[in-house]
Amino acid sequence: MNEQPIIELCGVSKSFGQLRVLRGIDLDINAGQHVSVIGPSGSGKSTLLRLLMTLEKPDAGTVRIDGDYLYHLDNTNGLRPAPPRHTRQVRAKVGMVFQHFNLFPHMSVLRNVSMAPLRVQGLSKQDAQQRAEDLLGMVGLRDKLDSYPHQLSGGQKQRVAIARALAMQPKVMLFDEVTSALDPELVGEVQTVLRELATSTNMTMLIVTHQMRFAQQIADRVVFFDRGVIVEDGQPEVIFSNPRHDRTRRFLQTVLEAT
Amino acid sequence: MNHWDWHFVWRTLPQLVDALCVTLQATALGMLLAATLGLFWAVARRSAARLVSWPAAAVVEFIRSTPLLVQLYFLYYVFPSLGVTLSAMAAGVIGLGVHYSSYTAEVYRAGLEGVPRGQWEAATALNLSKWDTLRRVVLPQAIPPVLPALGNYLVAMFKETPLLSAITVVELVHVAKDEIGAETFKYLEPLTLVGVIFLVLSLLSAAMIRYVEAKWTLRRIAV
């Protein structure tokens, strides 16, 4: 019943200069949950993902991944800041897909996906390529192994990026507005891949998105952020059809009118 | 009035060719040093650890703000009294290489800054080591665009090799002036030839750099 959450945030705060982007976030996410994170721009949802990927460091609070502190060492006499080596070890359980793909432009598609398993996990070249080919097959790009990123459409690039992140076999996948930079007609193919991922695996997924319908479909839990705090957290049906908070209602009204 | 003596030219040419080899050697080795050390400075300056970045910045600033000739004199004439004795050629190569590393460091810095932050972030998300991030992700994108700028410094360094004659390296100018000239009291032919040699090689290298640059620009447009 009371299993350990795979992600535990406790009192996490982050400011950029005067701007307080996250104000003491507490959030537990269980293994296998698919969580949509929604909210206005600048509400802190991307920062949350970036903290989990160690691209930003929290000013206060603790983050635990699968029981291990991401930024701290747990000693008998309390917590102290962890050395980079420790953080690197813990973040191996997390993978991320970015809004702007961030593929490596000088590498073929195959190499983009196989490089990290080869270099970081120490797989043989053959095994790394096999894993990459399988994943690229899964995202429907088996015929693009030798292409370079600039030869691909935005949707194809993002599918490569998803395969690349999956190749490291993370327990948690973070998706940071992965369809926001795509032409409208390419959004569907990426969403399809994510949906398949959500239904066919029990990987924990955190999805930051502005596409409300997608957020509702893919998630079994929705978290609504506003001005650095979690305003509402619950099942998609509840949040989208009958939100408890005024701010949630107003936000949903605005975005749903816009689309 | 001295007039041009072709016989004399042909007779002294082999000496000049030997000297040219020394000049080219010093240039090549110096550039090798400048290219490696400059990259090291540039990466060190970007380090998050101030204990690394600050000294690197200070050293680069110091090297760049003192004259190459003085640095050469120090290496060749002062270092022996500190217990480090270098051959003239070694002192020359080190002097050129270290001095020009302060310029190539700036070039690399521009290259590194040209790599989007997202590339570093993707490398972090894939948990690549710092070394792999640099070697496999960042540098392959940072270096090609700055190759022409590096090439320009190669030419500049080539043209500064005559300074090495001040510490008795038998490079082109030294041979023309202190060997051929001093022995025969004829300076017109050897020094003219040295000038021509520098001119031709500099023009050739500049053309090559432009070619590489054009090719690179084309590739970038294609992407």
C-alpha cells in the first residue's frame, strides 16, 4: 500500500534573480504514473522538470528519485550537499525530451541514439546499435538510421529524441513541451508515440504540455501549476470537467477558448 | 650601386631552403602547441570551478599582454639561470606556441559559445561524462566553424618566426642576414628572397583558408 514514490519533492524552491519560479513544492509521484503538468507560461512547470534532470539546481528543499536524494547525501548526522558524482549516479534513472529536440547535428540518427548506451552504460557497439535500431523501429524511423537530423522533419526529429532518451532505459521520462515547436500537422505523430509509450509500458512519465486534450488523454493524474505553486492535483476527469479551484477553472477556460 | 646577381641567388638558394625548413618546422610545432594549449585555456576558462577558470583567464591575459620577443628572451636567456636550459629551437617553439595559445584561446571561446546550450543539456540528460560531452558533442560543433580563424593565426605566427632569429634559431631571416649577408656583404638578394618566400607562402595559405571557409559556409547553408 505505502510503497516508496519514485519521485519525492519536499519544499523545493527555485528563484531566478527576483523571480520566484517555484515556491516550496511538495509532490510525490508513484512509479508508473503518467502525470500531465499544466499551467500558464512561467508558472514553473518546465523548471520543475529541469530540476529533476539536474539542469537547474534548487535553492531549497530536497528531491528524491527512487529513494535516493538527487542533490544530497544522507548521513547519520543529516543531509549535506552531494558531490557531482552522486548526482550523476542518481540522475541515470531520469531521461528527458526537450521542446527543441536538441539532437546532435553532427551525428547520424543511429549514432544519436546509440552513443550514450555505448559511452555511458558501456554496451558493446553491436548491442548499442541493436538497442537503437529497436527503439527507432518503435518510433517508426527504422528507415532513417543513416540520416542526419537536418534531413528530418520536426516530428521525425522529436521521435528520434524520444528514442534517444529511451535508449538509456530511464525509470522516469520527462517531456518538456515536446510538441510546442512542431508544425500543427506534425504534432499528431509525436503524440501517438507518447500515447503508445504510456499504454505499452509502465514507465513513469511527466508531461509538460499546453495541449489540454492530450494532457487529459495521456495522463492518469494532472497537476496544475500557477505562479510557482501546485494549485490543484488530481484525476484528469475531475480537473478538466470539475476543477475545485477558481484559478484552474479560469486557466482552462482561457486555453480551451484559444484552441 | 648593387645590382641583382642571379648567380649569387642560385648559389645561396640551398642555404635558404634549409632555413625555410627550420621556419616551417617552428611554425608547425608552434601551431600544434598553440592549437592544443589554446583549447585547454578556453575549456578551463569555462569551468564552473573558479579555482580553474580564474587562473586560466589570468595566465591568458598575462601572455597576451607581454611582447613575444620578451617572452622568447626569457625562455632562452633567463630560464637557464632558473635551472631550465632549452635549445634555441625548443625555446622558440614554446615561445611561439604559448604566445599564440592566448589568441587561439579566444578563437576557441567563440566556437564554444556558438554551441547552443541545448546541446550541453541533452548531454546531461543522457548522463554523458564531462569528457564525452566535450569530446563527442561540443567540440565537434565548436571547432569546424572557427578553423578559418585558427588558420589566420597560423599565417600570422608563420610571419612572426623571424623573431626567433633573436634567440639564434637559424631560420630564414637569420640565414639571410647573419650568414649569407654577413659573409658576402650582399643583402639585396637573400633578403628579397626571404620576403618573396614569406609572401608566396602567406598568400597560398590565405587562399587555402578562404577555400575551407567557403566550403564550410556552403555546408552551413545546406544545413
